[in-house]
Amino acid sequence: MKTKFIGLVFFCAAMSLHEMQAQKGIEDGSKYGHGDDSVSCVTYLSLYREYARQKDYKSAVRYWRIVFNECPVSTKNIYIDGVKIFKDFIESETNEEIRSRYIDTLMMVYNQRINYYPVDKGDQRGREGVDLLRYRRNDDIRYIKEAYGYLHESIQIEKRESSEAVVATFFTSAVTLFQNGDLEEKKLIEDYIMSTDILIHQMNKSPDNSTLQDIKTAQDKNIQNLNLSCNILVEQLSGLFEKNPREISDLQVITSVMKAVACTDQLFYYQAARDLYEKQPSAESAANIASLAYDRGEYNVAVSYFEQAIQLETENEIKALYYLGLAKCQYKQDNKLHARENALKAIELKDNWGEPYIIIGQMYAESSEDCAGLCLPKSVYWAAVDKFNKAKSVDPSVEDQVNKLIITYSNYFPNKEDSFFCGVHEGNTYTVNCWINETTKARF
């Protein structure tokens, strides 16, 4: 009897020792576990990785699941490969129910990595949000809300180091939620400022990165038609403006955001634009100030800043815009001769552009009193219509606008009697002198 008891004790002790020696990584927190389970983990890890390297994900996933469930801290490759495996399954699956389960598993992969590797949380939340929107954007608005939450959390952690994809997707989801009534205007503006700040910071560090500029352009375009409140925008931006000292990037954010939301008539914008120009003179900031001064009727100030913008700008098409801006200011100052000179410079720099011709034509049409000393002061309308016809011949996009001008001003052409008195007949070549000094053709 005693012998049997001793044997039973020995058996129990042996079993206990075996259980201690065989433990899964998920049970004891180790990389591979212990005992037989450790051997199994290493074996299955090796097997799934070999299949994964060959992109044979169907064979890999069986062993991957064991490693994922039993030794989750053995290597980050579990999660990197898991994302590849289930993205492949999602994109090749046609059964919506099965596809949905694969998406759920993909989200679980991201969440488990965050659980065991919390240092990766910012990056992984961003990837999770991007993929959730990629695969479930059209399923239900709740998925957009969920993805927006992940992306916002990611940006809160990563801040200005957030990835391009995260910033772009975050703001797109914010606009969608706002349009659906699930995000307040104040929060959308806050998100817009935050994403613009990240993009401008990164663009300053990598000025040759065209992707960043494309994202910002798309973001600005998205915001333009939402009729957002300038008062709320100024309130949200005031913290940046009141910083002392103000960083150049802060002023860039203020001017960029206010320009996109069409709040450039605010004194706040004018102050920020001038401060930015003082700290970092550039063609764009000079042109911003010039445009605002023009809108405020401060044409002398506008002329000065447009001239500085022209001096600083190197790209011809943009410089052409500044020349036309300068011409419009001089037109307002009744300095038609210099206005035409700068409109013609704009035409030289930008092909097939009708607007400068329209400006010149309008100046001609308004010059009948200036040219009253001519025998045919109304001949200015011949010259004006010539410019309108030129505008639509080089730029079909202005045709509708120009045709209305042609109809209007053709009604003011000289009549046959007045022209006959001046020795001019229909079809004759005629020079309109005065400041215009252009040759045209007589028509009644």
C-alpha cells in the first residue's frame, strides 16, 4: 500500500513538472513559451514564414494562426505578415460574408499588435483607420466614424510625423462626417487646421515632395465649398497668432487656411500675411497681401506688393497672374497705359489666356471720353471688340463671357453718317489714336 502511494506521488510530480516545462508564450509572457510548446512555436513560426515568403498565403495561414494565438510576442513579423495575408484574402474574395470576416481579422491583427507592442500604437492606429476606410467605406457610416477615431488617435500620437496617407484619409473622413451631420463645424475646422499644420511642416522639410502638395491641394479644394464660418476660423487660429514669437510655419498655416476658406477679407488674415512676408519674403506671401489690399481698395499698397511678387517669382505662369493683378490695380487707378503694358506682359508669359485681352478691351471701351478729341471717339469700341474677339480665339473658356461683351459694345459702334463725315467707310483700316494707338477696321 505504501509503495502504491509513493508511486502516485511520483507520477503527480512528474506531470506537474511536465506542465511547468510546457507552457505557451501567451500564458507566461515569454517569446516562445517553454518546453514542447516552445518547440512548437518555433516550428510553426518557421513553417508559416517560409510559405509567406513564397506568397503562398493559403498554406501559411494555418501555421500563422497558431503562432498568432499561442506566442504573440515571438516577433513583430507575425503582425506584418498577418496584414499582408489578410489583405490578400480580402482583395481576392468575392463572397461578401467571408470577406467581412477577413476584414474583422485584419482589424484584430492591428489591435493585437498594439496590445503587445504599445510603442507602435500611433503608427498602427493610422494603418488600421486607413484600411478600415479602404475596405468598408461604402458599408455603413459607423465604419467611417470608427476609422475617423483611429486616424485622429494616430495623429494625436504621431503629431507632425504622421504619415501622408493618414493625414489625407483623416481629413477626407472628417469632411464626409461633417456633410453627413456627424461632425460639428467647429471640430471640422479644428481638424482642417491640424492637418494643414502637419502638411505645411512636412512640406517645409521636404519641399520637393509633390505628394504632400497634392494632398494639401485636394484638402483645400474639399474645404472650399462648405461655407464655413470665418468667425469660428479666426477663433480657432487666434492661439497660433498670439504665440510669441510666432513661427513661420504658424503664419503659413493661418494664411493658407484662411485663403482656402475664403476668409481673406478679415483683418486677421491681412496682419498674418504681412507678418509672414516680413519673416520670410516670398512671391506667394507678397501676392497674398497685394490681393487683400486690392479688395480693401488700397491700390497703392497692392501695386507695391504685386511688383515685389513679380520680382520674387520664377515660374512664368504664376508670374503672369501677378502681372495681371498689377494691371487690374493700375486700371483701378485709371493708369490705363501701364495697366495695358502689364496685361500684355501677362500674355507673353502665359499662352492661350483670354482674361488679359478682356481687361484691355474693357479699358478701351471706357476710353471714349478720354479720346473725345478724335473725329470718331466711338472708334474705341472697334478696338475693344477686337480684343474681345482675340480673347475667345485664344481661350474658348471665356467665349460666353466675351460674346455678351461683344453684343453690348457693338451697339456703340460709330454710325455711317459720322464715319462718312470723317472720311471713313465700312471696311476701311482705321487707327484709333489717343493713348490706345491701335489699328482696327471700320464697321457699323
